[in-house]
Amino acid sequence: MRVAIIGGGISGLSAAFYLERERAKGAPVDYVLFESASRLGGSMLSESIDGCVVEAGPDSFVSEKPAAAQLAADLGIADQLIGSNDEKRKTYILVNGRLVVMPDGLMFMVPTKILPTGLSPLFSWGTKLRMIAELFHPPRPMQKDETVAEMVERHFGSEMVDRLADPLLSGIYGGDASMLSARAVLPRFVEMEEKYGSLSRAMLVASKKMKAAAKQPAKPRPLFTSMKNGMQQMVDAVVGQIKMDNVRLNTSVRGLQHGEQGWTVELEDRSAHFDGVILCTPARIAGQLLQATDAALGSDLQAIPYSSSVTVILGYDLDELRGLPPGFGYLVPKTEGLRMRACTFVHNKFPHRAPADKGLLRCFLGGAGNEEVLRLGDTEILKIVQRELNQVLKLNADPRFVRVFRWRGAMAQYGSGHLDRVNRIEKATAAIPGLALAGNAYRGIGVPDCIRTGQAAAVQMANISKC
């Protein structure tokens, strides 16, 4: 069985790697990977500058999701995994121009410790009283696919949305809490509300169960995991273990045709026949390619929106950053009226990211509703970043180096109705022989989600080949 993998980001690379493993186990399957760019890995791009590890795209993955760590183990590079410096973890929210630390016991946006939250200047007394009243919130099923903003406001009020939910989701999804689906983005919260009513009470119950289940106190897992030499280290390891003779860089797929004999992949200057196709492109591109095969499926895929962003990395001598507060960085609510949405103190967050005498700041701009920043030149973007770092951190020093990375349409947005759309997409895909989808557009946007979907697609194709 010949399989075309279209898209050479981490989803497509994972599909290729796990197809190699299935082939080694005896599955009669082979593949060709098509990538329109000149390199593999997509947004997973790392550079070494002045002894610092600079991440252009994702700098880590959530440790709770196992697929990325498992891929590292399967690649033989598990010893290169590093955890975040959680003993230094503090995150700040900019409130009225002042950095306010997120209180202890705040799990995502749900308070689980009364005293730290009650004493925190992050929230007004009105919001604190709402938190107490939330403990008595009755169980209720979600009648419609609410947005995250609607759900959080029902429980804790609008201030919680403005100061916490929206900046957190902007940092994670590049999205807007008033647009993102609670069912798709916060499914555990929806389940908790249906069972317990109060999210705070549900979190406390879950915490007690976890402590009771632990026979002995275990060292807590780091919140984030990365690679010692940058996330591209994982890409490079995959590239070293797949058949590069089967990789076609700088090759755009112009169309797909499905028939009784399989798939025809149309390229710029020729066409090729395959028995199966794994589409690892953004959903809008997958939709365009599948429009001729299934118009409804193509339309559903193209209806998934994406946001764009800009990441700016600045390197400094550490002495110039002595005025930074301790911790991982800060988030900026939209109500503050700034262009930056977040700033990470990279040298604090992860080991091995900078020499002992250097420091790294990673700034995030753009996201849903703010994509106009991508039209600005690098010089203009740098002026904005330096002006706002000065305003918030009183940082006047010029950086030793700067890198600006633009990511157009890179982050899928899970709006209201997303899960219903994904259910239709999955049902339609399953009805088309030899077709699989992978990527961040469906049931998870992180690196582990992309790897999981790529692996699942590979296993699906290998199972078909054995029939």
C-alpha cells in the first residue's frame, strides 16, 4: 500500500515515523511525504544565537498529554526531555498598568484556595464574593454550546473573563474567550459543572481523590516539557529516522482525485497514484483538496477559522534584566490597551535556554482579532515591543539580538459548534476509503495532539494495508 502524506509539520512527520515502525513490523505499506516549504517541521523551528536557544514556534508542550514524550522515547531521545522550572513558576497579569501575581491555588481560572485568592489584588471584592457564591452553584447540563466567556461569566463574573480567561486563552490558543467553544476548549469544566455545579468544588474533590489515590507522595510532574536543544530537536530526530528519499520538499499538491482504484495526487508538473492519503495540512487546505471528493466535507473543513500571530525574541545580558520580577512572565488583558498579549521570561522558565550571563524574552502579539500586526515591518514591531516592555517592566536596554517570526493562519480556532463540525468531518472521512486527517484543527491544538493524530493516521493506514 502506497500512502501520500501531505504536509511536513510535526503531524506529517509523526505519520511518516510511525508508518516506518509499522513497516518494520511487517505491514506492507510505504509512503511519500509532500511538503510545500523548503524544510520539514512547520512551526517547530529552533535557532542557536549567542549561546541561547531561540524558539520560533511552540517552546514546549503540556506534560499531561503523553504523545510527545512517547514520541521522544520512541525516537531514543527521551534523555533530552527537560521540564519547566516550576519551583520558579509565577505568572503575572497586567492590571491597570501594574503586574499582579496570579494567586496560589488558581487552577487555570478556578480558585481552589480561599485565603490566597481572597488576599490577591488581582480581583475586586465583587469578584471575590462571586467566587464564594460559586461554591453553591447547582449542577446543570450545558443547554447550548456556550463560549468560554459565557461560561466563566456565569460562574465568576465578567472581571474573571477580562483579567484571566481571555488572556490565558489568548496565550494558549491565540483566541478570544468570547469566540471559543467551552465544550471544545474546556471539556473537563463542562463535565464538572454537569456533575457538581461549582467548578471550585469539583476541583477540590478532584484534588482530594488524586491525593488519596497516591500511595506515597510523588514528585509532581513539571507543567511543561521541552527538548534540551529546542523543539526542533524532535523534528531533526524524526527526519533522521524516516526515508528521506521518500520526502518531496518544495512540492505543492494542487489537487486530489478519489476513485475506485485509490487516489490521484496532482502536483505542479505531474500526477501520482496512491492507495491512501493522510492530510496533515491546515483544515482550510485539506478542505480545498477534498472539495471535489466530498463537497460537504470540504466546506466543513474550510469553515474552521485560524488566527495569526507574531513572536518576537529578544536576547539580553542578564545584568540588564535584573529589574524583572521573578517568575515565568506575564499576560496582558485586552482591556489594558497594549499590542503585546504576553511576555515569557524564557531563561527563568526552562533550563538550558541561555548561558548563565544571558537572558531571553519571548513576546507574543496578534491572535484572533489582532492580525493586523502582521502587516507591520520588523522595525515597527520591535518599536512596539520595546515601548511596551519599557512601560511594563521599565526595561530600557537595547537587546543584543532580535528575531521576529510571523505565523499566518497557524492556530485553529475552536469556535461555537466546533465539536459538531468535527463529528461531521470524522463521519465523512471514515466513509471515504483510504483517507485520514491529522493536525491541530480537530480535537487539540498542542504538539502532543498533532503527534497523536499523526500516529493514529499511520496505524489506520497500516491496518488497511493488512486487509
